[in-house]
Amino acid sequence: MTEQPILLRNAAPITGSEAKERTDILIEKGIVVQISDVQNTDAKIIDAVGLQVFAGFIDIHNHGAFGVDVNSATSEDLRRVSKFLANQGVTAWLPTFVPDADENYRKVIEAIDEVMETQTSESVAQILGVHYEGVFANEKMCGALRPKFFKTFKNGDEIESLPKLKKGVHLTTLAPEVENGVELIKELKKQNWIVSIGHTKADLETLDKAFEAGARHLTHFFNAMTGLHHRETGVVGWALTKEETTFDIIADGVHVAPRMLKFGAASKGIGNVSLISDSVAPTGLGDGSYELWGEKVSVVNGKTQNERGSIAGSVITMLDAVKQMRELGFSDSEVSRMASANPARLLGLEKTYGAIETGKRADLVALDEQGNVKLTIIGGKIQTGRTG
């Protein structure tokens, strides 16, 4: 059965470097085919008057939500998260591991494979791959990660011990100063991994070598890395002054103070910044006490804290991050780039994802004047049903 085309009538799409006012968006077979006034059509018409239409948000760093922890997720758990995220305007995401036993990785990788085989027929946030965070990290910059599961790179077979998906993106966050770290980056790049720098206190020489080896992105900027000082450049200073580097940042106002969010994004340049949630299982459940990664985590006034006193991820969604950046004065087109286009480019999927353009996937989220989600379309399918 052929899907009926969808026509968003009188929408205000955020496209490229501008926000258009009152035009139509025609979707056929899951693709945006026209962005202009549409006259005669047999499409299902949706009145989008008063709605701003953004490209669907892409979350490249997500440990779970709505009671589900990625490290122990079943295929049904992952579908539950995907449905919850779609309700928040997220149309694609990367389930993100914290360091764990290979056996646990393997179980979840099999679950992700299962979901990826069937998800295209569902109006839920699409899993694009997997993110291994901190498997090779600096113990002194571990944050909420568990050092007992950290790996070293000595024999060359440590990468092979990480289970891989049948298809999809493979992203990892590592510290380049770990033993043989630069060689590790080179080997990962040969195997088509995207390598991001994080949980690190690497010096400038090591960072430059990591850059040349292919690690040109940084994970949750400002957090779990050495900061900026006028005599000690630090990882933060290196990234801000090193051309061709990009970073992602947790825009919750907790991990990074709002003024520093604005400073970081403006200093690096909007085209080089991706928003992430870094969300964890309690996201969407409210304040309370939870079990996470083998210890108790409290959520008070939207801030997480584990028993060691560290922040343990966030409880925001990409929608919250978008609201935060809009409140800081970034334009809708700038925010859209940070929430959609830039993550898509980092993952090498910019030809298909990340923008409202003819020929690209119809992954769209319509927001009302208060910034709330009124409609999510994923691959041309209207999201139905709500969670939370």
C-alpha cells in the first residue's frame, strides 16, 4: 500500500540560514519534495499555522530515558526510549554505553540490531548506530564512569572485543593520552569508527597528534577535561583555538553554566557545535532516587548526583537543550544547526539527515509559540501516541 503524501500547510520552516514564514512542505514517500506554495494535491493536509517546523533533533549522546538504561536495555526497552524521544522532537539517536563488561555490550548490541531491522516501519526516533563512551578513558577524569571497566590498548585486539552492529554508525569517546592512545585512534579510524576526545587531561602535543590521527571532535565540552587558563591552555583552550575541531555540549544549564554555554558556542562558531542531552534513565520520571550503573543516583531539581558526588548525566531531552539555547539568544536557524545539521554531519549522514531540504528525509518537529512539540514526523510518518 502506497503511503499518502503529507502536506504541512502554512508552516514556518527553519531552513538553511533563515526562517521562512508561511509556506507549505510537501512530503512524499518519506522525503521532502517541495517547500513552497502547493496548489493541487491528494495529500493528507495538516494545518501548521502558527507552528515553526525544525529539522528533527539528532541526539548523539543518550544513555537512556523513561526508566530505561542503555547498558541493560532489551529491544523493547530501546523501542520505549525511541517512542519517548519522538514525543520530544528527537527523530534520530545513538544509544550510548558507559564502560561495562563485554558480555553486557554484546546483549545490547544484539538488541540494537533487532530494533534497527524493524524501526523504519515505525514513527519512532530512529537508532543510527551506537556510541561507546569512555571505554579508553583517563581514570583521573572519569566523572560518573566506572574505571574498573576501562580498557587499555596494548595488543591491538582490544578493539575487536567491542561488539559491533551489523550496520550503522560506530562512535567512541576516548582519552588520547592513554597507553598507545594515538595508535588506538589510527586503528579505530581504519575500521571506520568516529573518534571523539573526552574524559581527558591530554597535553597539547598529544592532542595535536590525536588530531592528525583523525580525532577532531570533543565530547561534552568543558566537562571531564582540563579547562582554560591564561598560562595553561588545557583541552578547552586547545579546542577553542584549534581550527577544524568540533564539539558537542550538554545544554542543561547544570553541566555548563548558561553564560559558558553561550561563550563556548559563540567562540567556536555555530557550525562547529552540536547539542547533546547526555540523558540517563531517570529522564522523564521527575525527581527521586534511582539505581544507575551499580549505585544510587539522586535527581533533585533536575540535577543528578551519584554517591561519589559526581554529576551522573542529565535528565534533559534535546527539546530542553533547544529551549535553553533559544533563551540564550541564538536564532532558530543557529539552534537548528546545532541540534540537527551538525550532528548529522559529524555522523557522515548530512546528505540524508539534519535539514529541511528537498530530497532529504522528512524528519520534522513542529513547535508552538511556547516551544512545545505539537507534531513529530519521522521518515514521512506522523508520530502517534504519547509517553510521559
